[in-house]
Amino acid sequence: MSRRKNKRRSPTQRAGFTPGQIPGAAVYTGPARDFAVRIRAMRYDDTHFEESEDYHPDPEGEGDRAGKQRLWIDVQGIHHVERVLAITDHFRIHPLTVEDIVSPGHRAKFEAHENYLLIVLQMRAPDVQGYEQVAMVLGRGWLASFQELEGDCFDPIRERLRQALGRVRKRSSDYLAYALLDAVVDDYALTLRQLDDRILGLEDKLDEGGDGVEQLPSQLHGVKRELQELRSAVAPLRDEVGRLTRDENPLIGAQVRPFFRDLHDHLVQIAENIEIYRENVRSLLDLHLSNVSQKMNEDMRLLTVVATIFIPLTFLAGVYGMNFEHIPELKWRWAYPAFWGVTLAMLFGLGLFFHRRRWL
């Protein structure tokens, strides 16, 4: 699998919007991609499975076979719009839906149409930092998924289909949609656990001190930014799945609806944990700044004590360093030892005073 650079998107690209674009126009608005679009098709039921790597729509119509077998069209890469249009035109998908599919950066949403359900969400991109858009179109007996990049977290689902493991081959396409969403949510949870481990490591580094503490603020800000990106992906999906569980939709069967409610519970838990971890990061930043401020105060106190001790000594040295002729002590034999005696006595006395005040 080739690695791809994750270029920072402009605000309009992140919103899936290009100024002046005609509504419903099938125009790819994401970053430039140079890999070949891969379209895989899996046709299956509880006893049969067929997989093709180079899928082309059946001119006879997928609906004629949907009653016997289900179809999953797995599209990796949406930058070649003509490949996407070959599928969307075949299934009579509305132009505004096609625009959402080929315009990455949309907020998660579930949009019901007459003969299909559009699901849009953000999935963690493989090999690069950030998230990519996944759009799923669920019809009766078929599901088409469209993602920006190669690679995803759906390989366990594909293996379950190939090996006839679990419920996915025995259920309708709405269960497949749930399984794909569940894989994305599990990946959210894995990302959150990794961020939690990083936060604990930074907390240990803060407690231990020593080398590397100077980089702690930038590392904490990096974790905070990743938590914000994860929150932006999880929170809208949580709301949309919750709305789907409350509203009736003919494409989501009664047997599959409890699975979506369970999925909503997982999203709620992940969203709550994200807020807890964000608060932990803020607390670590505050604690780090407090430690820096305390150390600075200790240093300033030490400098103040030293300056305070030497102020009277500097005064004495200044008095007897003046060039006046009639200074009585200058002619005295014990003047020099007395000067040092007074100096050392003041030095010892001030040092003892600050020590008892615990300033030294």
C-alpha cells in the first residue's frame, strides 16, 4: 500500500464545498490523488459467496438478483468521478447525493431518500494523520460504500463475508451497513485508547520532570488537537445514529434496529471519554504552567534573598570606600578586622533569618 501525504485542507475543502459550484454537479473537491480507483464487489447469501475485483454494473439490473443475494460494492477512491457515476447512475442515485459522495469533508449525516439511505461519516485515514470521508448508500439488497483513500478498517468484515463467520451473510444489507459502522466506531475506540496511553505517558513525564519537559506543552497541544479531530468525527455520528434509532426507516429492519441502538451507546461512551481526556489534557497543561511558575518564583526568591543579603554589605563597602579625608575609623588599628567582623556577622545573621523563614 502506498503512503500518501496528508495535506491540510482549506476550510471550503473541509466543508465539501467549492464556491460557485452548480448544485448537484458531480465534481471532486478533495485533494489531488494519483492512485487507481479500486472497485470491489461482493455478492453473497448464507450459502454462496462471489467476489470480483473489477466491478462493472450489471446492465440487467441488480434489483433482479437482490431478492436472492445481497451485493456490497466497495469503492476505494472517489477522485475519478466517472467511475463513481457509473455506479450511482445505475442505481438511480440523486445528483445531490452524488455531489455529497464526491465532495469529501461533510459532517456525518443520515439522509433518507425514496429508495435508498445515504450515510456519511468520517473514518480515520490509514498511514496518515487525519480523517477521510466514507459515504454509504443503502438500498434493498445492496450497499455501495465510497471512501477517499486506499485501505480502511473493513478487512475483518470482508473476512467474515468470505469465511461465512458471524451473522453478516445471514442478514440483509442493513446489517452490513451496521457492521461497517461498528468497525469505524471500534477504530474510534482504538484511537482513543492510543491517545489515553499518550496522555498517561505525558503525565508520567510531568511527574518525573527532568529532560524533555520543555517539549511537554507542544506534545499536549498535539494530543488536544487529535482529540478535537476525533470529537468532530464522533459527535455528529452519535447524533445521527441516535436519530436513526428513534425514527422509523423502511430500509432498517426491526431485527437490526437493536444493533444500531447498541452502536449509539458505544458512540455516547466514546464521546464522554473524549471530553474526559480533553479535560485531563487541559489539567496537565495547567499543572505544567503552574510548575514552571512555581520554579520561576523559587528562582526569583533566591535571587531576592541574595540581593537582600548583599545590600547592607554593599552599603558598608560603599561608605568606607569613599574618598573623604576625615573618616574616624580609617586611622584606627583594628578598623579593617572590625569591618570584616561586622560584615560576616551581618551575613550570618541575615542567612540565619532567611533560613528560619524557609527562604533558603
